[in-house]
Amino acid sequence: MKKIIALGASSSSKSINKALAIHAASKVADASINVIDLYHYMLPLYSIDSEEEFGIPEGAHKFNNLIESADGLVISLAEHNGTYTAVFKNLIDWLSRIDMKIWKGKPILLMATSPGERGGVSVLSAAKSSFPFMEGDIVAEFSLPSFYDNFSNAGITNTELASKLDHQVMLFEQALEKVETV
């Protein structure tokens, strides 16, 4: 059984990206899903002065260990003003102080959604350009526009978009098959 992390890169208790990440991860066959809530990984604002005075927070080490223990990551990025949420960017900054290879070469299904028609494409673009430098292996990607029009408790309601997600999940599963469980 593959170990998957499902992460909505937001600290909101009503995160639509967390809902999308859980939905996508639940489609992965033969997988154990660990849903991560960034609310539980709120760290002090990164600064070199803070790191020198207090060290790297335990929460950053715990999150790093979660990534190390996973076989793959399903990450749905919330978009604030065209880029990462502050809580997610801050987490990345702290994680990079432990290991610049934050994503540890794990296969990633990278997604985004938003209430608007663009579906978080700006933040997806930012992640696609930066994650590889942090050893992120983006094997599949998906954007869900107009979340509230295209998603319900049963999942994606638009059949064309649902089919696109299914294809991306299949690509992610194929990448997971290549991962040797330690």
C-alpha cells in the first residue's frame, strides 16, 4: 500500500483546496492517505534572526519527516493574490533550512482550485517553475476552475473536468508504481 499525503496549501478550516486534494487522493488505488492540515503547522515567520535565536521549529521537522515517509504527494495550492498562501510559503522557507530538497523527489500530483474561472493557474505556474529546484517531481497537474460551480460533496460535477482529473490521477498512480517502498 502506497502512503500518500493530501495537502491543501491553506490554513483555512473550509479550504476548497484541501477538499480537492482529499478527493483526488481518494481516487488513488491501494493507497493510505494522510490528510495534512496546515493549520497544525503554523510556524513563526521565517527570518535568519529567528532561526539563529530559536532554531528550526519542531513543526518544520515534523512536516519534513512526513514528506520523507510518504511515497507521493497530492498538493492543491490555494492562491492568494496570484501566488502561495503566506502559511505555505513560510513552511517552504523553514523546510528549506532543513533540506533544500524539500519534496525529496517524491511524485507530486500538483493542483489548484479557486472560486474564479482561472482555477489558480498563477500559483500553479509559480509552483511548476520552483518545485523542481526543491526536488519536486511533478508527474501530473490539474486546475479546477469555478470550484463552487464544479464541485460538490460527491466530487467534481463537470464530467469533462472529472475525466481530466481521472487521467491525471492515472499518471500519478503510474509514477507511484515506480516508487520502491523502503
